[in-house]
Amino acid sequence: MSKMHKERTLTKNQQIIFDLIDKSPEPLKAYSILFNVQKKGINAPLQVYRALDKLVEIGKIHKIESRNAFIACHNSSCQVAKATAFSICEICEKVTEISSAGLSKYLANFKDKDGMKYSKYNLEFFGLCKKCNTR
Amino acid sequence: MSKMHKERTLTKNQQIIFDLIDKSPEPLKAYSILFNVQKKGINAPLQVYRALDKLVEIGKIHKIESRNAFIACHNSSCQVAKATAFSICEICEKVTEISSAGLSKYLANFKDKDGMKYSKYNLEFFGLCKKCNTR
DNA sequence: AACACTGTGTAATAATATAACATTAATATA
DNA sequence: TATATTAATGTTATATTATTACACAGTGTT
Ligand SMILES: [Zn+2]
Ligand SMILES: [Zn+2]
Ligand SMILES: [Zn+2]
Ligand SMILES: [Zn+2]
């Protein structure tokens, strides 16, 4: 029930591009995606960007804004791309989606002094991953 | 004493570009900056990007990653671009730097389950500003 | 002087993203 | 079923954002 929003049938292009991103161990960039799916008949940047836009919109993937790259969502608690948090290693560029009930609760309830209420946020943490930290 | 890190003498190009950003009511994009400083002898994108990079590095400006735009820092508590938070109106695109001791304390101390410690973060909230919300 | 370091100027190019238009597929609803 | 509507596709061209490469100038140090 809780993940119902993600059970949408993808179109052909969306499925091809999602599969590629989903099986990638690292975030993928649009033109790298384009290069990889040309053998499947997707020839133009716009075809990639349209699929990416839709996949982001429905929460199947997220955009890592500081890297202009896309990662599949493996976090059942992140509702349709409305609340995202990532850790990014500044050496090896490994990106991990953060799944913390405390963090999302804190941010979802955060109100600034103007009383502006937010419908969405994106948080990117930077540092060294465990591996890179011990070298 | 607390803002010592920002008291650096800017070079000519850095000063020109900082002044432009600092007096702008909205985030500026690199090529819009370029257009605006051509009368001052800055002719090429690279001259703009070099100044922007340095200004970001020393914390005089911040990059709004989701908008590829730059805003001057007016927040004495944000130490050299290591910890930034913004609110962004999805209608009028107004951007405000958030200055909340509670938020920065929470995020600075946040540790994920891997125990990865972060040296830096960037947070962007999206919603409607007061003005746009009441229309 | 020799060196390192930082910044500048210029040209060329790479990388990221969108506009415009024609067509086709899927869905709704009358 | 017909038809209207919406969503997705294919293609070309173009706009926007950012970097590479190279030559040179200023400043401080040894
Ligand atoms: Zn997610
Ligand atoms: Zn790493
Ligand atoms: Zn700031
Ligand atoms: Zn607004």
C-alpha cells in the first residue's frame, strides 16, 4: 500500500532508461545514458531528458543536483521525489541515498522564520566515504 | 572576529562580479553576469567562472545548485560555504538563504547509519513564498 | 635569477538542456 | 464506435552552462 505511487507502468523509453540507471552502481549523466541506449533505438538527447523528467516526477529516480546526474530510488520512504537526501564522497564520488526517519521528520516539519511552509526539499551532504577516509 | 574569514581582498574581476551579485535581488546566472560585466572589460565565460569559483570557495557567494545561479551570502553564520540552506519559491523563483541555528546545528551533527561524517552540506527547500501563496 | 603561486586574457570546444514541430499511441468519454 | 484529449515519441536545430588549453603578468620567496 505504501509504495503504491511507484507502481506505474513505464513506457518503453522510460523503462529502458530506468533499467540502465537502476543497475548502475553510480549516478549516471544524461549524455552517458544517451550513449548507452543508442543501441536500443534512443537517438536524441530530448528522448533521454523526457524520460528522465518523468522518472524524476514519479519518484523512480532522483537527480543529484550538484553533479547533474541521476540515481535510482531505493528508499521506500521517499514520497515521489518530494524529500530527498544524499551523501556524496568528494573523492570517489560515491553517492548514497540517506534514509533516516529522524532527518526526514525534522526537515518535513522545518519552518523558517517567515513561516514559509515547504512542499519539497533536497539535501546533499559532502564528505569522505568510509573507504576513502581510511586511505 | 567571527567573520574574519571573509575579509579577503578581492581581485578586480572578483570585485566586479561580486558587486553585481551582491546588489542583485535575485540569483544571477553565469552568462547573465557575463552580459552585465562586458562593459567593464570582462569578455569571456572563463573570466566569469574563475571569479565565481573563487567567490564560492571563500564563501562570499553561494551556488543555488538546482538553478545554476549565484547569490551573495548575507549570513554571518555560514562558514565559507560549508553549510548552506535556501528556500526557493517555485512560482516567482525568489531565493532566500536560511539562517537557523537549530537547523545548522542539527545538520552539522547529523550522522548516517554508516557513521560517515560530513564536512559540508547544501539544502534546498522548495515551496511557495508568502506573496505567491496568498494569490 | 630562478621558482612557485595566483590571477588574467583569449580562443576553442565540451557538456548539459530546451524549443519547435510533426506524428503516433493510449485514455477517456460521449 | 467514434471522437476528443492527453501523453509519449521522433527528429532537427539551438540554447545554455561549463571546461580545456595555452600564453602571459604580477607577487613573494629563495
Ligand atoms: Zn528516493
Ligand atoms: Zn569515497
Ligand atoms: Zn551564506
Ligand atoms: Zn514566490
